Amino acid sequence: MKIDFANLPKAYLEHKEEFDNAISSVVETSGFIMGPVVNELEKKLSEFTSCNHAISCSNGTDALLLAMMALGIGAGDEVITTPFTFIATAETIAFLGATPVFVDIEEDSYNIDTTKIEEKITSKTKAIMPVSLYGQIADMDPINEIAAKYKLAVIEDGAQSFGATYKGKKSCNVSTIGTTSFFPAKPLGCFGDGGAVFTNDDDLAEKMKSMRIHGQTKRYHHKYIGMGGRLDALQAAVLNVKIDNYDNDVRRRQEVASRYSELLNGKLITPIVLKDRTSVWAQYSIRVNDREEIQLKLKEKGIPSAVHYPKPLHLQECFKYLGYKIGDFPISEIVSNEIMSLPMNPYLTKEEQEYICKELITLI
């Protein structure tokens, strides 16, 4: 048996006619940048999240940049975040000249440990950037309470959690600004790069709309320093098809995750979704010893796997200047050495999952 990790070909074939028609429509009109297709997507994104403003952009990394630029974050500022995430989270902070200040994670959710945030706040702190990792939203209530106490903004990095809920509210609508990614392998992915920012603040929304088109307020009139951060219409057309079917995709991902947990129950450390939340299962990540050997043996059986993420950010060479060392964030370090993601997509069959888990259990 050979199993596909994300099964992007199946995602295309399931709605092939709709995708082909949507893409052909854009090509025929030659409206490749912005326009009605993008406007339609932004309306759907806003309705889906119940957030007043959904602003599409070029990718999830640029979404983080737009959020921080709109908040005026730059040289000399500090942003509190987690070291256990994809590099874009902290990379964008550093790119703007600000300093990422790391806080360790919870061992059950793998999200930022909210009890350790307040001690890291200084006069230079401008924002808190929790990451909603693997599809589950971080514990936003205490984060927002701390932020209100110190008059800080909160940016949810929801690149992996679009569609998840926290106490009934959707990801990207639980903070000052929410961001997400539509990278193809995300739960809601396009056929290239794409992203979006979300806010209920009218002024921030107008600023981010302007900043994604080089700070323009009208053609060739530039109020802000911005970027070329637009989402192209072809990707918007794909996402318009996908978001109409997204609730069903999320339901199927949740069924796949539940089946994994049943099959692996008690055999190893499986992911936990906390009671006040739902997950969209961007990844189904277990923890194992001898990870490389297990991955190699699974590969020989036609079972792909991945590691998200093998080295926490505080130990990455590019952040050496921050002065962190091994032992500073022990939970992140332990998890990064043990974490391993199994195939996760809406199309995994019961037989495939039984095969994956049977082969995995023999290796534990």
C-alpha cells in the first residue's frame, strides 16, 4: 500500500469541474489581479469567520508582516511569541527590525504557555503573537486579558487553524488581528501561495488594505510604506470553490483524526484537543522515540511522515544573536525531538489508517 500524505491530487479531482470553470473564467476575462473574484472571496472569508474585515494577501508570511506594519511595529520593539512553530512567525518580527521574545509551550496543546507570558513583558513589548498550531487555537482569553492590561495588540498566527473554534468563535476572529495562510497543504489551501488578514477594527483594516498595494490610498498616491502583497485572482477563484466545501472537509479531517486516536489509544502520545476548542487538524502529530528510524521503516512500507518542527526557533542559526541556549525552553526542545506527523487529509480511508497504525505500533 502506498499512501499520500496530503493527497492534493484528490482534492483537485473531487471538484475538478468547478475548479476548471472558475480558473477558465479568470483567464477568459484576463482580470488577474484583484477584481470581483477577490472581492467575492473576501466576502466569503468575512462571513465564514464572522469578522468584519477579511483582507486577502499574497501569502501567510506577508499576512503577518501586514498585521505588524499596520500596528507600527518596528526597530526597538519586542513581540512575544513561541519558539515551536514555522520560522515565518519569528522571522517576520525580525524582518521588521523588532525582537522576537520567546515563551515556552504547553506540553498538551503545543501552543504558547499563557502562564509564562506576563513575565516577559517589558516597556518595549508591542504585541503578543500566539500561534494556533496544528489546527488548534491557542488559549486566547488569558492572552487577550494580559494584552488589555498592558495595552498590547494580539496577532493570532492562524496559518494552520482556519476554521477551528475557541469557545464558539472562529480562528482569525479572536484577537486584534488574525492571519492565515492558504498554502496548498493547509486545510484550506489554494493552488499556489495565498493568505489573509482579519480584523474588526475599521482603521486597521483600511491601513492593511492600503499597505498590501504599496501603501496606496488612490492610484499613485502613497500614504504608507507598503508592499506588493495582493492575492491573484486565479488563487481567489480556487479558494471560492474550496471554501464552499470547507465545512465538509473539516468534518472529514476530524473523523480521520478521531479514527487515528482510537487506533493508537494508549500505544503512544497522541494529540489532545482541549474541551473549549475544535481543531481543523492541519497535522496529526504524535510523539515517538527513535524518530528517524521509525520514519525510515514507515517509508519502506509506503507510509510517508513529516516533522513539524525538528528544531525550535531559539536554537536556529539565524536567531543566534538573541543569545538563547539549549535548555531555555525545555518543553519546546523535548517536543521538537519527538514530534512526528502522520498522513492527514480528508480522503484517508479506514483501511489506510488501520494499515498505518498497525505498522506504526509494531515499531514502538
